[in-house]
Amino acid sequence: MNQITILMYCADQKGIIAGVTNFIHQKQGNITYIDQYVDRPNATFFMRVECDFVSPNFNFDDFKISFNLELGSHFSLHCDFYLKGQKPKMAVFVSKYDHCLYDILAKHHSGELEAEIPFIISNHPDLEIIAKRFEIPFYHIVVHKENKAQAELEQLAIMKKHKVDFIVLARYMQIVSAKLIEHYTHKIINIHHSFLPAFPGAKPYHSAFERGVKIIGATSHYVTEELDAGPIIEQDITRVTHLNSIADFIEKGRDLERIVLLRALKLHCNRKVMVYGNKTVVFS
Amino acid sequence: MNQITILMYCADQKGIIAGVTNFIHQKQGNITYIDQYVDRPNATFFMRVECDFVSPNFNFDDFKISFNLELGSHFSLHCDFYLKGQKPKMAVFVSKYDHCLYDILAKHHSGELEAEIPFIISNHPDLEIIAKRFEIPFYHIVVHKENKAQAELEQLAIMKKHKVDFIVLARYMQIVSAKLIEHYTHKIINIHHSFLPAFPGAKPYHSAFERGVKIIGATSHYVTEELDAGPIIEQDITRVTHLNSIADFIEKGRDLERIVLLRALKLHCNRKVMVYGNKTVVFS
Amino acid sequence: MNQITILMYCADQKGIIAGVTNFIHQKQGNITYIDQYVDRPNATFFMRVECDFVSPNFNFDDFKISFNLELGSHFSLHCDFYLKGQKPKMAVFVSKYDHCLYDILAKHHSGELEAEIPFIISNHPDLEIIAKRFEIPFYHIVVHKENKAQAELEQLAIMKKHKVDFIVLARYMQIVSAKLIEHYTHKIINIHHSFLPAFPGAKPYHSAFERGVKIIGATSHYVTEELDAGPIIEQDITRVTHLNSIADFIEKGRDLERIVLLRALKLHCNRKVMVYGNKTVVFS
Amino acid sequence: MNQITILMYCADQKGIIAGVTNFIHQKQGNITYIDQYVDRPNATFFMRVECDFVSPNFNFDDFKISFNLELGSHFSLHCDFYLKGQKPKMAVFVSKYDHCLYDILAKHHSGELEAEIPFIISNHPDLEIIAKRFEIPFYHIVVHKENKAQAELEQLAIMKKHKVDFIVLARYMQIVSAKLIEHYTHKIINIHHSFLPAFPGAKPYHSAFERGVKIIGATSHYVTEELDAGPIIEQDITRVTHLNSIADFIEKGRDLERIVLLRALKLHCNRKVMVYGNKTVVFS
């Protein structure tokens, strides 16, 4: 059996749902999930469909061509098609913090995170031991002011070689360049250790402590050129009190960061996120 | 413009979504919301659809007849149709606690709760003053062991007279009889002051305190014959510590109760809840 | 029996706890609650003590004098003493939104909020009907650009006449002047409808919607001259999704605002909040 | 510098706080933390004190003897004294699930969990590879109906040899015997995958799914003879909807379990938990 997921959007108009469901029905498909959303102020329609095809004659490429021919041009649909079982290839960028990396590898190992991890890249050698424990190739690419462009070329070469689909910055303590972002538009997922848009940039826990907040947060978002301003995928928070020091904020934050990042990664890998404007539609 | 909401369920089968969306499309309707759910172990399909009909010739009754004729029998669909603007009539039952009643009346007054409140019934006179402040008729019907059956007949008569659609037990401290439940199957909404199924029955805060829990909860559910065992609509919780006395539990619980109950009432009034088996499907 | 609450702070030093507890012990007092906090970076000590005095000869004023004489000067303590039963007088400022006002009045009526409410002030007449329902005097003082200084003099006069202890801005849609703030330093409690420091100023729900956040918040804080930048007392959040419109944000926010504001008011009335720098110590 | 933590309880009476703080003051100690709680219905007093002693002549054993002599007998105090830096030895029991184990080892490795882990015991060989990765000795002790008593003797022997202070059941899928519980009364910490007292015993996620709850939970508690009925240390919850299958419950629950268990372990290792009756006092 072939299981297909389709993400699509277009200008809102009558008959799209009927058109799509009808088409799948005619192709002997069984819709197992359908969810849609209309952004009324912008008159834009979004839909996520999962469907099964039991026929042995089903051909994924033919289906896509036929779908685009019959529906795509008629509704000016933008579509992405995914075949269940084709896991996305995820590059993992880290620096020195290990908590997010541990969670990514543990959940990858248990099969909970449906992605392939061809390698880990770091600007520090510290976490190589963890990569070894989990038997994932580890590239140590030093990054400093002078060699930044060159380092990024190295990173890009490795990613191309491994045909990487998307990148996770698992507390990677470097700002990625516009060039990298351009190559992987809305394909770089970052975890920022604050409740954005509060406290963007460096040392958010210090700023939160200084401000005397009663709640701290973490935000996972797609990276765009403006720092910590890209489309938000997931956020969560935890309570703090006057009793908590900056060190406590950092410790409490670690749990938040890894949980929020993993939720975002799962949503992305399960094809549940669509980006539009500077926002996301996150299907259930 | 006519805005229709349809809730439907049937045995899961191919082509239902296409059938329904096609039908609405043919009737010049524009689907503004569609959400569906398949209970795979029980092979049951659930769907909620909202659609707009701008034609001045649209007739709600004709639409229902036509829908049932063309789709209902073909798919063995069970359907409920609602016309936007036809607010359900909600009977409010209270005893002596006022916190849920205040919230119901304040949100009703502000238009946030799309229901009509023809009257309040209580087995105590205490809250009549609040009913008066909000200008809602108040019936004081004393209930005790000896007159219970008679009191319920009175209640039923009032509800029939006012053509009540559903009942909210807003901390009504009486067990309603099987007879009343039969008349309003899955139409009586209760708020229980515990995280069900923990601590059903009387004095849940006392039991929670005794057990030394670190979290207390509230549960809103449809009333069935078995006490506090009906389909759950909404739950929420709040933290407690060893510092909190039973009085603190009760005070913290009051905020929980009114918020959970109001969420459940809004979901019900907005036609977002379907009951099946002893569970609910709650659409977003 | 006299029940006393003491809030104190001073430079951190050895022997304060022993000194204070010893003193109370010698005065035949029984300590029923003690909680302290040391801000190490700033070497500042904070303590909250509750104690009971059963002796009929106990005199509150004598106790304060004696405490200050024996301990105050020795430790350079800053102290506030409160006698249980002497409720603070709270002025309520509102504009047109009623949800916070309803909660304040309902909880005041039920005895949950230990404050006196001598009056409500509003720059609009809309909520007078609610004030009447709860039998609280209502002053309608129009505020516009030209008469702002004059209107504030009127407000101040009313507050002086009623010997107001503190002010709650229950969605009062005006910026209070530096003069008023000076008169009631750390005595004006505001509810801001965002998770500060994100989205200060006007229309935070619109900004939050625009930014595509997945969580919205509310913050109760003491008012200082810089807008929405004063010491935070309490914050809380709720989840939103792409499905939620700005209207949904506002509706969900209403529940947050009233709950967060009421928690802050209870903490303040129960003498559990100390302000230092631009932060609060909130005792449990 | 010596940092001491004292946990104590006794019948509530006048002058305890003054007595204790005075004593520490006289011994040249500086109190850095003091928190107390009075269970009024049972007239029991609980206190947790942290204090620093900078004198090079300070002797921990002398201090304890002196404390007990001067205060212990006078107030009939029950005391436990801990010297900072003396980490408790924690035995880890697992079966086949790895998520809690990963978190324990990662946080132990990062220094966040102040305990020594002398070994891991399992009734299955599956997780030996993880033990090896983290270089912790692993004992595989098969347990089945016939050899249960014998297996427990082996476990006890290993624990005695390593002078274990307490045990964590990190999803250990066996019921430990009364004998083991007797040896480690209130020293065995379990994680149960439900919001106790709801769904004790086997397969709580299945029962929660069956009941149609909207929230699932996890509970960490000290093990007592009655199954899943011991003193609760920590609980937390997460939301579920009708969309979630039992498999989803289990997946969402995994994150809950490890977080709740780790919080409980940190509280226990940081000497913040006191057991009384069948409850806990958890200091902040």
C-alpha cells in the first residue's frame, strides 16, 4: 500500500475541497486525514490530505503529474507530495551543549523521529564522543570571524554530498549566513531559549532574569535573515520565581529547549507544517 | 447569507468526504470549515462541516431533506444540522455556589456564550439575588428525599414550557434522576471538581488532600446514569503543594471549575462536540 | 488574638533570622509562617513573618516601636507591619471592558479578596450598571487630552477622601501620569494583555497575531513611569493556533487577564509581594 | 567552607525557629536558606535549613551531636543532616524502556543530578548497550515467578555491596517485594505513567484511552506496599484529544514520565523532600 501526504495552498475559492477529494476518490484512493484552513483576511486556502492507495498499479510520479494537470492549474494550487517511508535527511548542527543533541539521537534511535541523520556538524569537538556513542558521523568545522565564509562552503559541500533535506540548529551558537539560509529557505529549524519575540539575540536568560519575569520560554522557528524573527513552529514555557538564579533559569530552560525543539522536529518530519508569510500553519 | 453547521457520523467508507463536499458545491455552498476524524478500531467516521449559502433562494429545510435523500441513505449517515443564529436554549441548575453562575451570566451578557438562558432553577433560594441582577427568571424548587420525584416533574414541566435544548448543572448539588437523564440524553452538562476518573462522587477536594496529590483538576462531562462517569468534554488542572489546605484546594478549584465549565459550554453551543460510545469528539 | 504580618528587608548579614525569631519569641508571639530570600548578587535579605499574639495585653503600636528599636536600627531593617483584619482600601479604575471588573466584584462579594472597595472610577459611563448591581459607588470622570491634569486632580481628591491604599487598573485604557504614580509608588496594579516584555503598549493581541506566536499571555505589574515596564507580580499564558483570529486571541485573552489580575490582587492584599529594584519577591 | 542541610520535624510548639536559628548563629553558622511548614490539623512542624560554616575548625559530627543534645531532646526533634558534596548513591532499576534511563544518564553526566550511580540493574539485557555507552556497570538479573525471592536476594547483595542510599525504578516493570521496600522505606522512587490516583496498576494509558480523558499524566512517588499508593513527590500532565490513539498516549507519556521522574530525583537528591504520613513536604 502507498500512503501519500499532500500539502497545498492557493487563493481561496469555491470547490477546492470537492475537487481534491473527488480526484482522490476517482483514483481509488482512500482519504484517511483531511484538514484545511482558510486565512480569511488574506483569502488563502491551506489543506493537508493523507490518503492510501492499495492498488498495486499505483504510481507516485504519475499521480503527481495527473494531480497537477487536473487540479493544480485549475485552482493555481501550490503542492508538495510526500510518500510515506521516504524519511527526510536532517543535518544536525551543534556547538557545546548536549541536551538537545541527546534527545534528538535518543528519539531517532527509538524510531520516534522519522528522519535520517547522515551526520552532525559542530564548530567545537566536545560532542564528538556523543556522536560516536550513537555511531553518527561527526564533522568538526571550526568557525571564526576570518574563515566564516570558507567554513560555510565546507558545510554546504557536506550537505550537498549527503543530499540533506533540512537542518536543525540544536543550540548551534553561530549565526548562519544569508547564503546558507537562501539554500535552505524554511528548511533550517532553530531553538531559541526565550519566549519570542521577547529576548531575541544573545543571553536571553540573563535578560529575563534582569526583567524579573515569572515565566520563561523557548521557541522553535524557521531561520530567516532577521535574527530570531522567522516563522514560529512551537513554543512552550515554564514558571520561575524570585528564588531562581540565572543558573536555575538555564537549567529549567534546558528541559524546555529540548522538548520544544523535538516537538517542532516531529511536526516538520511528519509534514504537518506549512510556512506562509512569516507564520506557520501547523496541522494536528 | 445562511450559515450551516453539519455534524455527521457513519461507518467508515470510501468517498464520504468527496460525496459531501461535492453535494455542498453543487448546491452553491461554500465550505468554510471541514474537519473529520476516523476512529479506526471501530471503523467509524465523524465529520463537522460549516458552509455558507449566499443565494436568497436557499431553504434550510429543503437542504436537509435533499442532503438526507442524496447522501444520508447512501452512506447511512447520522446527521445534525444547525442554522447559525438559532441559539440553543440552556436551563441553568444551581444550588448555593455562585462562581460558575457568575461566569455563565457575565459571558452570556457579553455575547460570548451563544445560548439563550430562559431561566435558572435552584434547590436553594440563595442565588436568586444574582438572577435578579441579571434579570433572568429564577425558580426555587426545593428538593429533598421525599419530594424528589415530584420536584423533578416540576423541573421537567418548566423545561418543556421553555423548550429547553440542554441543561447545565453549574455546581448543582443534587444527583439528577435516570428519568431526567433519559429526557435529555447527552444534553446535561455537569462540572465535577476533580480530575476524573480520580475522586468521583462527594468531597473530591477532601479526598485529593488526603491522598497528597500535587495537582488538582476539574472535569466537565455529559451526565449519564453512572455517577461522574459520562463522556468527558473538557478537563484542566492546577498545581497544589503541601502548603495548601483543603480550603486552598477549594479556592483554587473554583477558578478551575468555572473555566472548564465555560469552555465545555462554548464547545457545546458552537456545535463542536459529538458523543460516541462513552467518549467525545471535540472539533477545533 | 492578634495576627501580625511583617515584611522586611535589609543588607544580608549574620543573625537576622535568629534576632527576629528570638524577639517574637520573647514577646510571647508564636510564629506561624516564616519565609526568607537572599538576593546574593545584591547581598539583600528579605523576610516575611506571620505571628500570633494571644495575650490580651498585646498592643500593635507598642510592638512596632519595640521591634524597630531593638531590631530595626541594629540590622538597618526596612519593615512593614500589618494587622490581620485591617483590609486595604482598593480603588478600581475601569474603562469599558467588564470581565476583570466582574471578577473583582464577585470575589470581593464572596470574601475571597481581602480588600475594601470604596468606589469605582471610570472614564466611560458604560460599567455604571455593574457598579450599581454590586452597590459600589461609581465616579464617571471623563478624561481627554485637554482636561487630563484636571481629571487626575479629581481622581486624587476622591482617593484622598476615601484614604485609598492602592489602585487597580482593571483594563483602564488610559496612561496614568507621573504625578499619580508618584503619589502611589508601587501601589498601582495594572493588567497588561501580553506576555511582557513582549508586546508592550497598545494592541498587543494584534501584534501577537501578526508575529504568529503559538502562545499568548497576560502580565500583572506595578505601574512605573516607563510604560508596561514596572515590577512583574504575576504572568500566565494560553495556547493559540493558526486557526485563531485576532478576535479569538482577544476572547482567550479575557480569561487570562482576569485570572492573572485576580491572582496579583490576592497576593498584594495578602501582603505577599515585596518590590525591590524593578522586580518582586512573591512569597508563597 | 562546610555547607550543611538539615531536615527536621517535631510536634508544633513555640520557639523552635528561634531555638534552631539561635543555635546555628552561636556556632558561627550563616543561614542561607530556611523554610518551614506547619501541618495544623496534625500540629506537626517541618523545617529545612541550609547553613554555611566558614571556620576551619568546624566538625560535622560534633555539630550533629551538639545539635541533638541542645535542641533534639528539648523539642523532640527528628533530624537528618547532610553535608554538601556527599552525593547519595542511587541504584537504577530498568526493564526495556530506555527514555527515563537516557535522561538519568545524560543529566548525571552533565552534573545536573547530584547522585552517584554505582550500577544499573535490569531483568532484561536490552539496555546493557546504553549502560556501556555511559560506562556504568550493568547487572542483568532475570526475574520470573519461580525465582523472584532469589533474584531479590541477589539485588539486595549488590546494593549492600555498593552501599546504595536509594533506588529509582526507571520504568522497572516488576512489582518489588515487601522485603525490599522494608529495607529501603521511602527510599525507592517510582514513576507511574498515570495521574494517580487515577489508573493505578497495569496499562494506565489503555485505561485512560478507554475512559476518553482529555488529559494524561505521570506521577513519581515513593514505593510502599500498596501498589501505586505511596507518597507522591511530583506529578505533571499533558493534553490529549480524540485524535490521539493509544500509541500517541504512550509517546506523549514518555516525555512526561522522564520529566516528572527527573524532577522527583533532583528534589530527592537535593534533600528537599520529607515524607510524613502518606504525603510529602516538598521544599522550594
